[in-house]
Amino acid sequence: MWAIIVYFPVAHWVFNLAGDNGGWIYKMGVIDFAGGTAVHINAGIAGLVLAIVIGRRLGWPRTPMRPNNLTLVMIGAGLLWFGWFGFNAGSATAANNAAAVAFLNTFAATCAAAIGWLLTEKIRDGHATSLGAASGIVAGLVAITPACASVSPLGALAIGLIAGVLCALAVGLKYRLKYDDSLDVVGVHLVGGLVGTLLVGLFATEAAPTGINGLFYGGGFDQLGKQFVGAIAVLGYSLVVTAIIALIIKAIMGLRVTEEQEITGIDLAEHAESAYELGDSGGGGAFAGVGHAARNKEVQA
């Protein structure tokens, strides 16, 4: 329902799909090369709405809910970074100059964002973390997505650095405003998407493939105003319509598992299995009898 009612219309507004001259946001001149508005602002605000409608996890925020496996987090961040080159550069739909510029800017902004996030952690908390590095990578990828073909590499570095700092600060809002955003979608995707979309209006340069100057390159406030209107329009539409969809589904069939299922684990409730077995599963094998015998002795003792 969300894809049909929210995402598809917004994608048509923002992009020139199949040469149909695009929707009203595209025609207005808003620059969004690969989806800062249609993907990240759109999904970021929808995530916030759903987090509020569904409610907090049991125990949050009192109970620490740390990442399950930081090694897999880092592997995932690397895979995501690699794939994002196809996401951004591939939006040129050809192996041309626009794709090359988007590729380089994507790399530059992501590096700067990771540094910005780590510096923010170091200054604020006294230590930089691998989770912060991974989060900074994603923040940089999100922020450069709308701007990757409209800025220079220096502009990309600036956008990435600003996004890394602001997104690192924004993830803490969930504790102040009491919404349970388990994957920091609001702090990274919504804020990162807004930062990247708006900063196009400052750092865009006619030397880039898009060929438009922002405020810092003599273009005045015109492009910044367009970027603001496009961002707010997508945010407002997604917020209202997502809330309506969520409330209807919640009333008809519910959006949340029972408290008992949440405690025992949704993997067990839905699939009768879990990713990790930390205890004796009772399976066979050469040493199964030895394990059971040892456990029986412990129980008897």
C-alpha cells in the first residue's frame, strides 16, 4: 500500500521517468539526481510515523539494545558503500561523464561523512566507534545521493562532512522525543536526505553535469528555494498519507505482535527458528550423549 500510494506518486513527481518529462517537482527544477527526496526523505519521515504508531519495544530505552554483531555491521556497511556506486552513478543510465562525476562525489562525500561522525563522537563521548564509522558511511551516502551530479568534489566533501556531524547529533533526538527508532532511520535517512537536498542549493556548480549554480557559486537563493519546496512537499505528503495507511491497517489487522511473542522473539513466533542457538539444542551427533550426561550430573549436583 505504501509503495503504491506514497512512493510511486512521489517518484513520478521527482524523476523524469522513461522520458515522460517528469512530475511537478521535476518540472519546477528541483535537483535530485538519485533519490534524496523520493527515497530518503520519503522513507525517513514514514519510518518516524510508523515508529510512533507502532510504539516502543518492550524495555526501551531502559534496557540496552546493542548491535547484534559489529563485524557483520562493518561488512554490511562495506557492501552497501560498494552497491551505492551503482545506485548513484547508475542513475546516469550510461557510462558517461555524469556517471563518473557521481561516482567520485559519492566516494568523497562518504569518506568525509565517516570522519565527521567519528569526530563528533570523539568530542562528545570521548571515543570513536566502529558503529559510528558505519553510520557515518550511510549518512554520507544518503546526503550525496541527490547532489552527486550537481556539485564538485570539494562540494561533495563539504556535504559529507556536514551530514556526518548533523546526523551524528540527530540520532540522539529519539531519546529526547521518546520515539523508538531502532535503526536510526530518522537521524540518518531523514536528516541526511534533508541535508543533501538543501545543500544542493548552496554547493551546486555549473561545472558539474547538472549545470546549475547554487548560492555559493553565484546562483542566488533561487535553487535553494526550489530544493526547500521539493523537500517539504515530499515530507508533508509522506507524513500524512503514511499515517493514514498505518492507522487503517492498525485498526483492521494490527501492526504489532503480542507481548509474549515480543519477549520470546519474533523469529521464533513467526518462523519457529532463530539466528543463534546459544544453548544445547538437543540435536544428535557424536558428542550429544556426552553433553547430556554432563548436564545431568550438573543438575543432580
